[in-house]
Amino acid sequence: MFAQILEISLLCVGLVLLVVGYRRNHRNLMLVAALVLMSFGTLQDVGRGFVDGYRGAETRTL
């Protein structure tokens, strides 16, 4: 539930930043918007992979 809310909010923030950056002709703002929009689709997979890796590291004995 939290991940879905976070992804939807990232999408909205990215779209708003993209529109504002385009209208004001700020390239850095548009770059931030592109990075936010790219992270919007992969956030849940990255989080799941991190948790799986962390759990895998806990079970390993040295």
C-alpha cells in the first residue's frame, strides 16, 4: 500500500516538475523531473531486491 502511494506521488511530482521546467525553460528542473519519472517505475522492484538481498545476507554464516 505504501509503495503504491509513493509511486503515484512520484509520478505526480515528476509530471509537475516537467511542466514547470518546460514552461520556465529550466533544464535542471527538467532533468530532476526525468530522474523522478525514471525512479517511479522501478522503486518497488529496487526495494524488493534490496530486502531479498538483505535477508539473504542474514542467513549466511561465515
